[in-house]
Amino acid sequence: MNARKSTVALCALDAAAWALVAGATFMSGSDPATLGLDRSAGMAVTALFLVTGAPAIVLAWRNRAPTTALILALAFPVTLALAFVVAVLAFS
């Protein structure tokens, strides 16, 4: 598989992960005391996707800068996992 096809597949997975995580945090039925934390997490994931995933999608769609698009597409899940680990450590 070439870099463009890999990037497009990874962008699709990034978009699915963003939709799942953001949807779960925005539609959370949690306690009103922690609802603000859920919404903040949803906004942070959305901002992360807009900075990494969305430009990767545009670059892959336009067939421009395939290496940059692949790096941006890989940055979203790596940064999301890192943010999750930091949040778990901070709240435990």
C-alpha cells in the first residue's frame, strides 16, 4: 500500500475515533458536577482533531505533501493516547 492510501485509511480511522470520543464526551449523561470536565475533554479532542486530523484529510484529498499528511494523521492518535495517559495519572 502506498503512502497516500495509508494516509487516507488512517484519516478515516482518525475521524471515526474523533467522532466516537467527542460524541461520548458531549453526550455524556454523567453527574452535573463533572459535566464540565466531559465537555472540556470533548472540546480538547475536537481542537486536537482540527489541528492534526483535518489538515491531514485535506492534504491527502488534494494529493499534496503525502509525508506531511501521514505525519499529521499519525499525530492525532499518538497525542490522544498521550493525553489519556496524562489524564489518568492526574486524576488517580
